Amino acid sequence: MPELRKFTENPFDYCVIYAEPALPVAIVRFIGRQKRRKWADGMGRSLWELVRREDGVVAVIFAVMAIPFIAMAGWAVDYVRIQHVREFLQNQVDSAALSAFVEEDETWQTKWGLVQSVALAEIGRQYQGNWAQNVSLTPDRISDYDLKVTASARVPLSFMSILPGVPDTQLVSVSATVRFSDVKEVREPPDTSLLDPEAGDFNRLWMYCFWPNRPENDPDLPRRTRMVPVADNGGSEFFADFDSPPTTPGLVSIYNSIATSNPLGLDGVEQGPWRISDGANTNDREYEYMWPDCAQGSFLSFRLENVRFARTQQQYWDTGAAPNNGGDKKTGRFNYYTDTFFTPGSSTEQYAGLQGPEPYVPAGQTVNILETVLCDTIEDCRPESQGGVIPEGTNRTPQRATGSCDGNAGKYMYYGWEDRPPGLSGTSNDWQHIAWTDRDYDDIRIIIKCPTFETVGERNARLIY
């Protein structure tokens, strides 16, 4: 009886062994090819049967889809790990920042060493060096009042790092800033408010409270609050209510509506309590408003509302823009905000606003629209021709006060606006062209006593961002 034995490493190549000499190699390989063909036909029929059956289709689809699902599950594992570390670090950095502030007889550097050791030990106990590696905790004393603490760590990746270009670890960084004590700006009403009645444009001046430490574009935390109109060059009269809450009958319901519409009350919405009490839709108006007594952390600021060619056309005072029938035909309605603030420990005014109008200047570009002059006394806040210190004349560069505006020293600040600031793109042949300006900085003038500052509340720290 002939014996079938393996001839090569190929599982389908066999040799038939006889007692007499073996068959030629060609015959042996023919037998192997026949067996391979039968095996392949069998596998093909099996796969085809699998696809034809309903449960087979499901199996094939599941096999194909399993790959991205497994990848997504792996990505989710790494993401959850990163978020867990981020949130835990944020809690620790908040606690460290709040704990680092000191009493008056301590030095913050001495206390920081203990705070840092405790925080790093807590992070180490939480992760045991597995989820958070190379942890650092660093302080930055921004000012006498503010401390910023930053924490960072490397989080190992189990699945994301499989992708090309993705490192083995992900850097996670968080920070917290605390303020030891806030000062409240205390302001008195303007001593003098003059608006040029000869200007062709309608100009209205508003006061508001600016919050420099609030985030940009957060609808729940507006950076400008308690905004009210206080003067215009159209002949209107303005009456301020300095009580809080206001006692003027027409303002009571407006105040109550604003105060109850937001958890932060007047400090959670832009508009403050004000109304036109008489002469609405005329050029003989009377306004009532609640004086913007800015809360701690915010500062009294000014908004200039400029409506081109509208001083004698009251129908454009509140909406739209008056037509320009000459020059380059361009008109517009523009707003300029000072966004005034003081840094802790300083009595020098600073401005985060004064940006020019788009599209006549690039977005965010400031313009020379405001002149400020520091006066040692109210008598000094007069034009130079009258023995004072206020500059006069056209086509000049405005002054900008850099000294200390200290109400305790009896000083005053003069503000003079140019309602058509220089630097706008366009033609400037005459006053009916968009870029024309005379640069006299006396279209709107206000003299107000410099603020005093008082510490509000107990000596404690609070998170500001």
C-alpha cells in the first residue's frame, strides 16, 4: 500500500511513497495543487455562507466597526484621566492660593513653603505618581494684593499615544489668582460738565462702572455695569439720585426690576437705573438717573456716544445716524469707552478702552480721543488763558495725566474729549468728511474730584479668576 508523506514545508505538498522509487516531483506537486484548490474552495464557500446568513452579516459588520469603537473607548479612558487630574489640580491650586495669603505680621514666602509642601503631598497621595507625574506648584506675587498660583503635571497616555505624533504624556496646567483685600473707589459728582453746543455732531456722555478683572465676553459677568447718561450737547437737563436704593419715584421701579433680574443685581447687567422723565422724542429733555456708585473691584468710567451731524436732529439721538449730504457722504454712530481702572496700591488712572471705530481703524486700535489733565486745586482746572493749566488750541497732541490722582490730597482731574478723533481712515478735506478733525479736545469737558480709596470688609482672600 503506498504511503502519503509530507514532501516540503508547504502543508499541501505531499509525496506518495511506494516500495519502488517515488513518483516524479511534478506529479507530487500536482497532487498538492489539487488539495490547495479544494481547501480554498471550501473556505470561499464558508465565507460566502457566512455573509449570506443574517447572523453572519452582523458578525462581519461588528468585526469592521469594532476597531474604531475600541479606539474611541481607549481615547475616552485617557480623556477621563486627564480631566480627573485637571479638576483635582484645580482644587489643590485654589486651596493653595487661598491658604498662602498671610496676616500682617507674616511673610508670604515663609508661609508658601508650608502650603506648597502640603499641596504636593496631597497630589502625591491621590495619584501615587501614576496619573500625575513631574508635578510642580509655583507662586507669582502679581502685586501687594494679588497672588497667582500655577500647577502643572504630566499625565501618562495609554491609548492616545498609539497615534503618530502623539507623545506618551499630556501636559495639564491650571492656575488660580486670589486677592487679599479689595479697595472701593469713592467718587464725588462732577464739579463741572461742559459740552460744546456749537458742534455739528450730537454728543452724549455716559458714566459706568468698569470691572478690569472680569473675563472678556462673558454674558453673566459684564465688564461694564450701572451705565447711565449724565450729559449731552442737545440742551437736555440731567438730575442725579445719589441714594442707594434711589428715592426718586420714577427710578424706584426701574431699580427694583434690575436688582431682582440678576443674582448680582446692578453689577450683573450693563444698564443702570435711568429714564427720560420729560420731553421724550424732543430736543428739550429731562433725564433722571441713579449715580453709579461703583462696587469694590470696579471703577468709574466714561462712554462718549457720538452721532455724526445729529445735534439738531433729535430723531437720531437714540437710534440710527443722521444723513450727510456733503463731503464724502459718510456718517455714523460711534461709542468710545475709557474703561478706567486703578492697579492696587496706585492712584494713577489707567485706561483699557479708547478703541477707535471699525471699519475706520483696525479692530482694537486705540485713538487719541481723550485728554486728561491733573489739577492740584479746582481753581487750576481752567484754560491757560484764564490762569489755569488746561491746554487750548487746535491741531495739537492731547496731554495724558500720569501723576497721582488722589482725592485725599484735594486734586481734580480734567477730561476733554475730541468727538472726531484723529487717525480714522478716509478723506479729511472738511468737517463733512469722515476723517476730518480739529484736535481741540474741548467738545466734551468734565472736571471731577480724584477718588479716594477705602478698604472694604475684613482681611481675607478671595478668588478672582
